[in-house]
Amino acid sequence: MNHSQPLPETKHTIKIEELLKFTEKKIKITRGDYLFQEGMTGEGIYIILSGKVQISKITSDGQELMFRICDKNDIVGEAILFSYSPKHLLTAKILEDGEVALIRNDILENELFKNSALAFDFMKWMSDQYRKTQTKFRDLILHGKKGALYSTLIRMTNSYGVNKEDGILIDLPITNQDLGNFCGTSRESVNRALSELKKEGVISYSKGKITIHDLTFLKDAICCEDCPAIYCTIQ
């Protein structure tokens, strides 16, 4: 593999500084707390100024399914916009202390009606989020739990990958339980799949971080379409 190429940019195109003009308040967030939980009535959207927030859903059988890990300048809580019942469909758990800015629904909706350029950028960003979710479910449904793990590792290289001489380091400490939550499977299943990949030399791990030595192997296993990296992230 050629690891000399920089990894692609994955951030969205909304002008965050434009949105921050409409901030109602800033809120300190603490690791382990929740910014919002599934079923709660939403006040508005949040822009992360610092820290990390995990977006997930609890299934009917109690399994946690992770969708995104969000950090600085990411937007969360967007699903309640333009809704007659503005209740959160997902849960936002705080992974790292920081601060968020709250923009109330009514204020943002009014600004989007008035500012066509901002509305267009926001629509493109929403479309990107929808496509990311679609591809995640596609991988889970078509390729099973092992394929979902391979897909998650590929996504992590796009979001947190650092090129090294022997591969791509996923510069994010993550447990096997976390990986299981991303894949909708158990920690034990992840343990077995990672052990197989390690034996085959596809990956290695040290101090809670994984290095991908053969990204092509993972892509071939799930018939990766090499879609733009912006649609294949965990952010």
C-alpha cells in the first residue's frame, strides 16, 4: 500500500462562524453526562466548541448502536428542526469535557428561511449526514457483523487516521466494546474478529489504538465502492 498520500478532509461545509451568530447560550459539558437523550424534547441544535460527544441509539433489546463521535465544530441534534414533534431520536453522551453552543429551533429556522445561502449549505450538510447513515446500515445489512466491523475500521481511518511507515494508525483510544457498539454486535464477536485480523497481519494494536496494515484487505472483503471519504466516516 502507498501511505504517502494525506487522508482526505471530512468536515462539512457549513460556515460555523455564521451559525454561531445565532447562539442563545454556551453550556459547559462534562464527561459521562448527556447533552440530550432519546425521547427528550429538543430546544435546538448544538455546535461543539470543544470536547467530544457520542451519538447513539438504544435498540429494543438494550443494545447500544453508535452512529458518530463528534468534536469541535460538529453539529448535533439537527433531527428536531422543522418538526411538529421536536423530540430527539438519538442520545448524545459526552465523552470529553468541553463546551457547546445552543441555537434555538425557532431562531435557526427563521434564519434559514431568510438566508438562502446558509439554507443551501445546511441542506447539503443534512444530505451528507443522511448518506453516511445509509452507507453504515448498508454495510451492516449486506455484510453482517464481521463486515460491519471492517466498515467501521475503514471509517475510523478516514476520521482519525494518521499515516505511518507501516500503515495507518487510528489515533483514537477505543475499546472492543466501543467497536461492538458501532457494529451492533457483542464485545466477544469483536474480540474474535480482531484476533483473526491480527493473525493475518491486517492490523495490530498497542495502548488501546489500532494500526491498519492492509486497508485493501478490509475494502475488498466488503466490496468497498471507494465512495468519497466524506461519506465514510464516524464523525
